[in-house]
Amino acid sequence: MLQQLNLTFSPQADFAAYVFPEPQYLGAKHQLVSWITRYIPSDASIVLDGFGGSQSVAFAMKKMGLQVHTSDLMCYCHQTGQALIENKNVRLTPQDVELLFAENPQAGSLMQTLFEGVFFDHDDSALLDRFRANVQTLACSCKQALALCVMNRALTRKVIMGHFAHLQAIPYANNPDRVRRNPSIARPIQNLFLELLPDYHAAIFDNGRDNRSYAGNILELLPALSNVDLAYYDPPYCNSHSDYQAFYHLLETFVEYWPDKQFRGGTKRYHPPRYSGFDKKKDVRESLHRLFQASADIPTVMMSYNCRSYPDINGLVEIAQRYRHVDVKEKEYRQSRGGKGSVAGSREYLLICGK
């Protein structure tokens, strides 16, 4: 199959023609980007997506010809940002792909130790350990990020429900009724990677700007940025499936390949988790205040929010109004998009905050 892999691509005539590879990520704004980006001021030039997540909004900003800074607490999200936002023209060659799946006697065994018999069988677990070791032999960081980004997407295709906060992956993959409804859960991971890679290659383009992806807490990044015209924030919707580290712990473990972490519970989630400040009721109000304070020099701040979140929309507006003039737009989910916050009938808000 590798010998027959076609990785040719054709540059598009304009940025708008580039298509973001559809994510499978709780809270992703993929279906809302046209609504969100319509409110970006026409004179904006340098923008920040402070909670990049799936990177779908950052990608839309890049298509607008803006200089984009994107950041996320999680390293696996940063890898997507580096692969699709920061990356201008680097793609994987057929030789790179051969190398990624080659045998490697120096490969570790972390994925086998943790996740064999939990999410994957032995062959797939061993393949992931081998792949992760081989990533480090690729020529540059953009190639490494692209390989990890596509493999992470393959893993969310492979595991039922697209996340890792459950213990049903293997039983469902062996259930013929489940497999008929979702054949991906029974397919080899390598095949899923090869199927997805051309879509990611086709989404790589140079918009003429120096875009950057960062990993870390946005409150620590903001003081290091300057001349940002607009910041877009999509923080975890506290009280509404906000624990992304529980849902995607496996992707973070795969990317970081920690040699010395503790792993707990049936799903083998890493411990301790990274501190967010936005995913627990005891922290979120203070963190929202700090976010607006740290954004004081940015002319426009936009924030996505949801009717099922804590604090509620009135509480959020009250916080924002201490620092800025606030205009609220809203949109109803007419069909479920997955996740507690996007069930049919719930409402998505967009705060547009000027000085």
C-alpha cells in the first residue's frame, strides 16, 4: 500500500479554496467558523486564537490572509497548529511515510504498556510505539508535527466516540453491529493514517504571513505577544464537557511520550493533569478576570461561550463589562454536534468586546 500512496497536490488559486480537514473533537467550532469570522474587524491584521483546540478557527483566520498566532494548553493541539497554521509548504514524502511505519529496534513500549487491551490490540499498540520513535527521525519539526497531527486524527477515527474517556473501544471494535455503523473502529491504524494524509497535505498553504503555534497556558503567553489586533478565545465551557485532558489524554501521552508520569484509572489517564484554570468552578471566574486583564492592550476580544456553561452568559457578560464594551451575538444549535454543549436546542454565544 505504501508504494501506491499518491501524495501529489495542486496549489489552490486562492486561500478560500483550502479546506480544513474535518475534525472529530468535542467543542470544535468547525461548523461555526463562517459565523464567527464574519465579526472579525476588517482592519485586523495580526490575530490570536488563544484556545486553538482543533485549530479550525485559526485555519479560517489564516485563509483570510491574517497573521495568526494560535495557542493551546495541550501539546497535541499545538502539533495541529504547527502542521496546518505555522507550516507553509512542508509535506511528507513517500519515503517519509515508509520510514514512519518501518521497524525500529530502538522504539519504546509506552503505548503497549498502557493501552494494549484497553484501546488497541497488540499489533496497533506496537505500531504506535514504532511510529512515535520514527517521528523523531524526520528532517524538521513541521514534518514531525504533521505526522503526529495526522496520526492523532487517525486515533480518534479508530476509537469509538472519538475520545478516550471510556473503556468500550475494544468491545465495540469486535461488535459486528457497531462495525457496520462505523467501519473505522475495526480498521488498521496504518490504513486510517494513509487515508487521511492527502486531505492534510491539501490543507497546507502559505498565506504570505509568518504564523506561529504555541503550547502552554494562554495567561502565560499573552505578556510575550505584541501588536495583536484581535484575540479570539474559546475557553473550555466549564460544567459542559470541559475536561479535555480526560477525553484526549491518550493523544497527549502519545505526543509527549512521558517516561516518568503516573497513569491512573481504567483508561490510564496521566496524573497530575495540567492546570488550566478554566475547567473547574472554583477557578474559572478568577481565570476569566485574568484573561481580560492580560488582554488589555488588544483592541478587540471575541469569545465563544455556551448556554450550558458556568458562569452563565449573564455572569460572563458581567465579568467582561468590567473591562470592555460588550456586544453579544447568539446562535441556536438545531442539530446535535456532539458534546453536552452542542445538543439541539442549546445556544452558542459570541461576545464581541471592544474598548
